[in-house]
Amino acid sequence: MNGWKAAITLASLCLIAASPGQEPGAGKPTFATEFCVVELNGRLHPYRIFFPSRYVPAPEKAGASVPKFPLVIACHPGGGDEHSYFEWKGNADRIQTIAEERGYIVACPAAPGNNWHEETAGSEFGYACKKESPDVIISVVREIIRQRQVDESRVYLMGASSGGIATFTTAARNPGTFAAIAGVCAFMDKELIDALAKTPVLMINAQKDRHFAIDKVREQKTRLESAGGQVRLVELPGGHGGYRDLATYKILFDWFDGHRLK
């Protein structure tokens, strides 16, 4: 199977592989990830998951305890899939590198049809989250919590572009699930503002983004603050697509490090 090792874990099928180009002895660390699927309404939805080297999958002895780890669900931009964050050309292993340093599990689900959003005439920006997208994300969260050693007070959701749209919608529909969320080069619908006020929100947007004008993004931040939300807006120079930069990942994980459910 070309280096892949199959493993069955309860209801999901997982395949274990090293990241491309990271062969042992190549001068860089080998970051192993698992390719998994979760079933929802009779359909299989793939996701890929990374574990830090300090992760302990299960107690060695009955009755013993193992540490719990924070979990980040990372939703890819439009046209991507469960491999995107791990295999972007010229960007491989950056999210794994910072997750390894800080001891995070990172899971990247694939969107239905490779897009979390769809075009919608009534939306402020002309897009809206697909109806089934939040259900896919929450199914992956529940599956990982059920099977893995996850600190449920430290579950986070992030997404870029299309994945950011899904991030805001999923968090709004599932209050109390995520300790904090982050959208990169994305936006939130007006109808989500009140629900999102219950979850710390990080917005990272480009000042020259042709899809989501920065002035409108600033207005969204003001609306969320007025609703009582805890929100931070980070403005990046340049246009749409700042989600492949290591500095952006550091901003994201700094935000997550500072929040947990009480």
C-alpha cells in the first residue's frame, strides 16, 4: 500500500503514513499522521489527524491514567481536502511543527464536495455555509473525543476562507463545544453574531482581500463586540490567502493557548 499501514479503530478506518518528503534520515523530523473516515447519515467523510510525539494513546495498565491533549480542528479552504494543511507545496509540516512544539492534536476534515460553502444570493458576501458542513465537523470532533485522549476543555476550531465560513457557522450552532475559534480570510453572517458572542473569536484578514473587503470585516468585529463577544482582529498586508504562513499559525496557536472552557 505504498508505505501506508492500515489500522481499524472501532467505527473508523485509519491509515498511518509519514508526511511526504520526511523520510527518516533526511535531516527533518518525520511527522506521522493518520487518515481516517467517520460515518454520517450513511456516508463516509475522510479526515486526517496528527498526534504530537508526547501523545500517549492509552494507559499501559488497567486503572492507570494518561494525559489529555488539546485538539484543533482545521478546516481547509475551498477546493482543498483533508490533506491540504499537511501537504501544501512549499508549506509541508508547518502546522505539524507548531503542533508538535505545543503538544496539540490537529485534525483536518474534508468538506462535502471539497467546499464548505455555497453561493447564496441573500448573504452579505454572496456565500453561505453548506447545510451539512457543521454536521460533518461536529461528527469528526465527537469521533476523536470518543477514541482519543482529548482535553475536552481545550477543543478549538479554525478554518481558512471556505473553512473559515464553516468555522463561524459551526461554532454558532454548537455553543459550548469550542474553547475558542479562528477564521482566516473569512467572514461571518450577521445572523451568527449573537450566537458567536459566547465563544472567543479570532479574525485574521487581509487588507487587500478582493473576496472579503476589510472595511466590512471591521464592521463585523464591531458588531460582535457590541453583542458582548470577545473578539480580536489581526490585519495582514496583501490579498486573500494568508493561511499558509508560519507566522499566521503562531498567531492562531497563541490564541488557542490563551483559552479553555470553564
